[in-house]
Amino acid sequence: MNKIMGARTSFRNINTYANRGMSLEADLKASNDYYLANDIAVIYKKPTPITISKVNYPSRADAVIKEGYFRTPSTTDYNGIYKGKYIDFEAKETKLKTSFPLNNIHPHQIIHLKKIYKHGGIGFLIVRFTVINKTFLLPIETLSNFLDESTRKSIPLSYFEKYGYIIKDKYNPRVDYLNVIDKLYFGGNV
Amino acid sequence: MNKIMGARTSFRNINTYANRGMSLEADLKASNDYYLANDIAVIYKKPTPITISKVNYPSRADAVIKEGYFRTPSTTDYNGIYKGKYIDFEAKETKLKTSFPLNNIHPHQIIHLKKIYKHGGIGFLIVRFTVINKTFLLPIETLSNFLDESTRKSIPLSYFEKYGYIIKDKYNPRVDYLNVIDKLYFGGNV
């Protein structure tokens, strides 16, 4: 925490992200930029996977894609390293007020996160309920329990409130999920 | 090593990759598929980053990209987890016989790998000299030394032979770079 707070003075580029109501993706980008600029963690969103079927090559440097299709991702959107640990997560928003539909997450993304956990990494979901403006971190080990014990097709908000960890709204970084990771995996108290 | 060898019997899907002369990218895909199928490691190539400027949406599921451009990647192509450690690397082929031109690697990719090392991850280059069919692993800490001490615009083959680690050609996985990682970072002898 001291490192994060202490680093604020050296922060320069991300002020433009301070406005409220931005998408979770934009907030995470700003947060990951902040972590990177302040040498806290190296975490990126992966590019969207695309199958390219037609390309124009007027010259080698100026290729233009003329036809392409979105592929289903094999993994989660975000990964990287923090304090020597492999970090891997998927982030989703929902407009629903009382539950998060599981069809927002591909089954192979859940399988992927379970593998990450098994191999000693830190895997989780970040879910934002936009209407109430609450953002939760749910570790994959907790999500696994839910899926083992429930046949529901959505995770109730009350489950996030009981078993997840709220990511407090901050000025900078906007979505300080590593603060929760610190407390969960590096000896702090939540 | 035992784990890798022992796992061979449970291997099923990747036999079609056994032919020689495939590209390094295809060999790495087959190797990463092998590691994944045998629960050895979870390592993926990132999608190619693309800026999309025109999309047709005949329906939500059938979006077709009509115009897009290749972006310069911010990071390396490959990352994932092995034995609890964060793994990150870039892979390149060269047709040259005696050196690997450094303009094959973007400067920010080298900066990225240095950051990975600093944060406790394992970062490296895999370079294949296609004409002599030799594939080397060069740890980022070694590459950093080279860049600090040399003003050359290419790394001589002799440098790879002296300071890099050859990745032996195998049947399966084709490019067993984790065997080198085992020896370098998990207590084996090279």
C-alpha cells in the first residue's frame, strides 16, 4: 500500500481517466497503465482474437485488413505479473441489479482460470454491477465452489457481497484490484 | 523431465505436427498445445493486435471486420505460467547464417522483458537460425548484458552458441524450451 500511495507523486499520464462512469475496461486500462508507470506490476489486456481472411498489401508496412472475424477467446482477457506471481483474470460488467449471468463467461475461460490456480497462479473474475456501481473481485477458487455447489445460471449479488471482495472506488488507480490481491495472497487482511 | 517424459503416453492430439521444416511459430504452437494437454504449463501466443476501423454488424453474432490495421505490439508474443512462475518470451526466425539482426525485436519488447525479470518472472528470446536449423533460448539477463556491452546491430551466432542455450530438436514437444527453463531456473544442469 505504501508503495502505491508513495508512487502517486510520480504519476503523470493517467489524469484524463479520472472521470466517473467510465467503462470497466477503460478503468482497468487506466489502472494497469498506473501499475506499469509506477513499476508496481506488468499486466496487460490481450488483443481481441481475430481471424483475418483478406488483406491488401500495397506495401509491406501498409497492410490493410479487408475482411476479418472475431474469434472466441481461448483464455481470459488479462494477464501479467505482480510480486513474482502470475496474475490472470477476466473482467465483466452487468446492468442487472441482483445477479451476474454466468453466460457472460465462456466455459473454457473458467477451465483456464482453474488451470492457472492449479499451476500456482492467481486467477479471478472482476465483476462490476454498473447500476449500483459496485465492483467485486471473485477468486477462481471461490467461483469453483459456487459452480460445484449450485446449478444456478447466475451468481447472485448477495454471493459477491458475502464471498467476493469489493474493489473500492479510488481516484488513482481507479480499480485497485491489486490492493485486494495483496490482502488475499500477500499476507494482508481484507 | 520425468513429468514431461511420463506424460508422453497420455499425449494424443498433436501428432499431426510431427513433420520437420515447420515454422517456429507452428512448432511453438504444437509445443504449447502439448504442454497444455499434458498439464505441464499454460502458455499461449497472444493474438495479433489490430485496430479495427470498420465493422459490419448484420447481426450481433455475425460481425465482419471490413477495415483494420496491424498495430505494433506493446509486449512479447508469448506468456503464461510454468511451475508457479510467470513466463514471457518473444520468438523469431532468421534466414541469416551468422547473426540475428536486433531490428527483429522492438525496443519496447526488450524493455518489457527487462521489467518481467525485475518483477520476478522468467523472460527470454527464442531465436531459430533456419538455414542451420538451430534454435536457441537466450535469457533476458544475458541479452541485457549483450546490449550493455555491445553496439552491434545484430547478435552473432557465436554469441548464441557461447551464452545461449540450444533447444534440442525433439519429436514431441517439437521445441521443448521448458526443458531449458527447468535446467536454468529449477535446479537442473544445462
